[in-house]
Amino acid sequence: MAYVSSHSSCNYSHVDPWALLGEDQMGIVILKSIHTISETDRPIAVMSINPMQVSSVHLKQFHRQGFFFIPRPFDQVQLENIDRLQVDNHERWRTTDWPSGLNRLACQFLMLGEPLLELVEKPEIVAMAQQILESDQVHVNACGIGESISNRPQPQVPWHCDGANCRQVSFRTALDRHDQPNAPLRFLPGSDCRSHEEVQLELTQFELATGRHDKAPAPKQLYAKHPDELEVILDPRWTLVWSPSCWHATGVKTSVGPRRAIGWNYSPDREPRYTDQKHNKIVRAVKHVFNDQWHHWTQERKKLWRVG
């Protein structure tokens, strides 16, 4: 991937995918940042009319900045069905005594069963992941549904990255609109192209610069604004295709309603970080939730979920 400087000329700070300006000659939708520093409109996120078609422009956007948008790759009926399943099963999930070490949001995703498994296995989405990752074989390395801010000491998620220096692509769709009152995603474009230590040190210095920490040691929870961060307003009508290896956080949740999302990640089969099943949380979650059922899955499904 190309290195993207933290002083990149892309000085945008806020993206709402519904602020559409029009289409260029290549059929790519130009999105306008509401709070761009420059007065010039520029293509800050790209999306083709066909949600399953990935152009060379999409690939360049992903490898340079770490994201692009597509129209949600499942219809309104499927969205409403997923919403209903999540609501109907939430109490059962919340009161289950999950074994230590299992990702609870992944377990909630998996316990909703076949409709979600089929969505992850949708051939068009898998093919898109293969194209982005330049691999003819990919597998699922993470999944989740629900709220990531619940039960936190403060109503936001601090800066972090999921899998430093790891090749992966994630598909995230909001079930509730994630706008400014509802803790929008804060995203540092291109940070997956930089070393983990470099970005972490940079974010730590910005946190110390807030003046909120007057005693050593340096804080571990980092929330301070980065001058190059992008605030992503995620609407249920769109899906964010992005690299969770990029550093990301959320804004502060001040609204009363829910803030739910559904998402899953793919990695190439040869990605070293996810080849050891003993340390693979998603494999453990699959085997726990589906118990003996997974033994009867098709070979294709077993291979995609790395349980074969």
C-alpha cells in the first residue's frame, strides 16, 4: 500500500454519504464534505451505481485511504429482518453467561443464525473481498452486531485499531443512523499504512496536549481529536467498506436511542495473524454457538469460517 502522510492534501473532516453532488464521467458518485477545509469539491469517497462492482478507483481509494462506500448490499426486507432478530434475541444474549475470552458481539451475531451466515457468504460480497485483498481465498476473521458503546465508563470508544499491519476488509452497516448526537465513527484515513507505534505515539501526544492529564504515566485511553481524522456519518442505506486496521474511535453519544451496527471482516487465507485456530476468537465463537451443528455445514461454509 502507498504511504499516506498525516499531512495529506485530503483535508476533509466530515463525510455524510447523502450529501451527493452528482456523477463524474466514470459513473463515480462525488460526495461533498460538509466541513471540508478547502472550498473545492473533491471525490472524498467513491461508489459505483452497481453496489457489487469494484472499480480501479475504488481499489485506489481503499489502499490509499482505507475506505469507500457502497449502497447497502441487502434489501430493506433483509434489513428489517436483521433488526427484528437482533431485538428479539437481545435479552437472551445479554443474560447468557458466555465463556471468558469470547467476543460477545460476535456471539450475538452468530446466534441470529442462518440469515446472517448467508449474508456473509453472499458470493458477490465474498468476490468483492477477494478483489480488494488480491486473494482467491478469503475467510471470516471477525463479526459482530449490536452496540459497542454500552457499558463503557464514558459514552464513546477510544482510539484503537483492530489487527495492526494486517490485510483485511470489513463491511459495516448501521442499523440506526450514526450521526453527530449518536457517536459517529471517527476514522484516521491511511493510518493502516503507518507503523502502529508511530500512530499511537502521535495520538498520545494529542491527548496530552488537551491538558486533561497532569500526572504520569501517559493515558492509555485516547480520545483527543486528530487534525486529520474523518467523522463518518453512517446511515443504514449505505455500507462502509473499510480497513479496521486503520485507527478509529467514535464521537460522544449524547442521544437516547440505540446505536447498533452489523459488520464482518475478511482476511486472505495466508494472513499469518489469523492462521492459528487456537488463538482465533471467531473460530472459538462459531464452535461454541453452533456446538455440534457446524460439523454438518457444507465444506464451503466450513472453509469460509475456518472450522473445517
